[in-house]
Amino acid sequence: MTDAKTQIDETVKANDVVLYMKGTKSMPQCGFSQRVAGVLNFMGVEFTDVNVLADEEIRQGIKDYSDWPTIPQLYVKGEFVGGCDIITEMTLSGELDQLFDQNGVTYDKDAADKIRDANA
């Protein structure tokens, strides 16, 4: 598990935004991963996707790394943000915008507003 932990640590620290998910950003393999990847894609966020289904050690390792039992998991600037429910809530409340602004992550503000308008 040390190799997986090292690989995860290097990935989250080397990339501004990382989504550990089931599947890929272009082909999610579960509804929760699809929702988070869809939000990021719609908002135009550049992010690295890691398909946990491709490597069982990474799949378990990311849960141990974050001490969070579910996937997907979003990291921004090396910090664990949350899973699907948290990202959904943060998107609708505007907190995700604030997090991206504070960390210099580029995103489409109009697209974020459209998500909130559609769910109001």
C-alpha cells in the first residue's frame, strides 16, 4: 500500500485539481462519479482524472489516504474537498466557486451560475 500512497500523494500534489473516480471524465462508470465529473466539465475546470477501477491498490489506497470511505473524491491544490454530496452542495451554495477563486483555479463563472439557476 506504500506504493499506492506515494503515487496518490504525488498525484494530488502535482495537479491543481484531481478527481479520483470510477471510470474517466469522458466515460464515468457510476452515477456519483458522473455527477462530479459533469459539474467540473460543465464549469470548464481543467482536472486530472484517476480511474480507481483500473487499479485495486489505488481504489483502496485513496480511501485510506483521505480517511473517506467512498468514491469519487475531489482534491484541490493537494487538499481533500469531498465526495459527490459535498461537491453538489458546494456547487449549489457557491462554496466551490470560492474554493476555486481562493486557489487560483480557472472555471467558467457563468456555467456555475447556470447550474445554480437550474437547481433553484
